[in-house]
Amino acid sequence: MRAISQEAFEEVVKENIDDLGMDPQEALQDAIETLTLQGVDLSGIVTRLPGDTNTHPVLDCLHTLKLLLSEEPHSLNQNELAEAFHELNDLCSNANANANSNASIATKNGAVQLTCSLCSKIPLSATGSHLPLVSSLNALASLLHDVQSTGTFHSCDGPRIVIGFLIDYKPNVDVLSSGFRVVASAATGDEIVKEAFMELKVDELIMEIMSMHKNKGIQSLYEAIRVLLTPDDSRVVASQVYGYARKFAKIGIAEALVDSLHAGLSSPDLFSACITLKAIAVNDEICKSIAEKGGIDAVLRCIDDSGEQGNKAVAKACCSLLSKLAGSDVNKSAIVGKGGMDKLIKLSARYADDPSVLQEIMSIISVLSLRSPENAARAIEAGAGDLAIQAMQKFPTAHQMQRNSCLMIRNLAVRNPENRTILLNNGIEKCIRKAKQTHTNCKDAATDALRDLGLDNYNL
């Protein structure tokens, strides 16, 4: 999309009034509609009439920050700085209904550069209140919302500034929480920023902080890890994040996350540890190493506990992680050998009314049964076939669960003729055909399931 300056936008409105005789509000609306149709990006533009004396709250806030920037570091009023950044964060954070628009206006008017400059004026060894630093980092995290803003952050040496604060304030949980919010926001969708943080050894810093603050619930730290390991920059053909994941595992972060799993449901980090560990488990070697550190035992215990305590979020996270770990053939045998099938079916009974949990359970059973007739037989013995039939009948509109059920049935049947007989005798064919007719995303999975059940008319 084409960009436009604030001055150019206001000139278009002025021309509508002076040259075309439109009334002011009509001229403003026409300018917005015409420029939008022409493919002009109006994000970051204050859509107001020329000469409007009512200033925008974001611009007012930036004006205050610019005045503070002009002061010498030793005379900088820390309370005023904290208050201004707090206001900017309130305007641009997700809690504000106009957050996206406000963040665009702020970044288009130099907010990222301004914030980085002011952050760099906060001494790393500052004594007294940490509120100005925390407020500035929170505001910076709210400003970083697209590749333009993260690119500006990178060019302003933002990664080095933030890492400097994290190193200097390692004992301070509040600063760490705000600092890692910036890491997560800045690295989202930006491979260059990810690389910059890795070059600054953010992985080693994270390992050190996790060792210092065990089970302290620094959720943004886990979010930062997940973002750093997510290949989400569409501009890059081959992401480096899989190499980063291997580095994270090599220096012990996977092991530290497993420790959080061992702490069980009493740990405030359990949910985050599960989904973060899943991001690190990118290959067979890492999956096996997690199992060797007791990861499978810990996950299975958490699955039992989450079912007993009714903690659906943890149940789903543990199931998702177990599915990833089951990608290793060695781990498949270990999971089944430790009673994993029975635990999963037991969990399905506890959450029989929640298709979002059932689909995760079906996904694991599907992976455990892949290329393993023994595991497929064990799954049928545990009750996986009954689970599929009952769930498909009970939740006909749950399209993802219907699809996962079809995929599971396929793996249960493809190498096990005896399983086919059991499933067909129990009425699975009708369920699969209904899913195929009802849900577009189920067609291929349902067709494959019908074929592997040995039905000659599976294409009907």
C-alpha cells in the first residue's frame, strides 16, 4: 500500500473544501474513502480537519516525552517520565479499544525512536524506583506491532538497550517481565530482530534467569522463547529458528522446562512451560532428550492431575506437548508402556463434554498409532474406537474434532484388519460419511479413513 504524510492528508481535505465546495465533515469523509479506494495506507494518520485545534492524546503524550528528552539525564524528572510512558502504554495496549490506531499514530510520529532514546538515558545502575524503566519497557512493547515498528526498533539499537536492562536487573522480576514483553513483541514476525537477540546471547541470559527465578511465573519470558522459535516472518524463505531451538535445548533450557513440569499443577509456570517446551522440541533428538530427563513421566502425571482437578487449559497444553514428543518412535513406545493410552482415555471421560480437549486426545492417539500396529491395537483395547464414535455423534458441528477423529481412525485401521472389523461393527462408517458430507476440512481425512477401513465405495 502507498503511504501518505499527515500534511498531505490534510491538504486533500482542504482541496475538497476549497475547490469542490464540500462542507468540512463531508470533505473529511470523502478524503478517507477516496484515499482508501486508491490503496493509500491511512494507518498512523490523524483523520481530522486542517486547523483542528483539538489535539490527539497520543500526540500530546509524545509532546510531553519530547520535552523530557530535551532535559539532561541528571535533571530528568523520573516521576513525570514514568507517568508519560504509563499514559502511552494505556493508549496503545490491547486493553484500549483504539489500541491499533493509536499505536500506528504513535509509531508514525516517531514514538519508537523517542522511547529508545529515553530508555538509553535511564542509567543501567539506577537506584531507587524502577517504575520509569518498567513503564518505558511496557510502552515500548505496546508500540511494536508490525515490521515497520520492529524494524525501527532494530535500527535504534533497541535489542542491545533491552538486553542491557535485562542483564543489569536480573534480580528484579518486574523489570524482567516488562523487558521480555519487549523481546516478544519486537521479535514477532521479524527474523532480523530474532537474529539480533540471538547474537546478543539472549538464550544464555534466559537460561541464567530461569535458574535464578524458578517457578516465579514470568510469563513473558516463556512468550519470548516461543516467539524467538516461531518461523513467522513471511519475508524469509528459510528461517533460522530451528537452529535456535537446538541451541536452546543444548544449553539446558529444555531441561529447565522439564523441571517446571515435575513441579506439577502447583507451579504457576506449568502451562507456559508445556507450550514453550513444545516449541523447542523440533527434532527427534530433542524429543528423546526430553523423555530421558523424565519429561514423559511428568506430562502423564500432569494429565492425570489436570483431569482430577478440572484444569482444562493445562490438560490441553499437556496433550499438545505429548503429541509433539510422540513424534519420536522411541517415545511412542515409552508413552504406551507407561500406561499413556489408558490415561488419555480416562482424561477423555472426564472431558466428555468438551470437544476441544477430545480433539487433542485424538491427535495424540493418532500419532501414537502411526506406523505402529501394536499401539493401534492397544488403543482399541483402551477404548479409542468408542471414543471416536461417541464424540462424532455427540459433536457433529465440531469440525476440527471430526477431522482429528477421522485421522485417528485411519491410523487405527490401516495396518490392523482386526481393528477394522471392530470399528465397522460398532458403526463408525456412518459417522465418517456424515463428517465427510458436513465438513469441508474433513473430506480428505474421511476419504482416507473409509479407504483404510477397507470399504470399496469409500468415495461415495
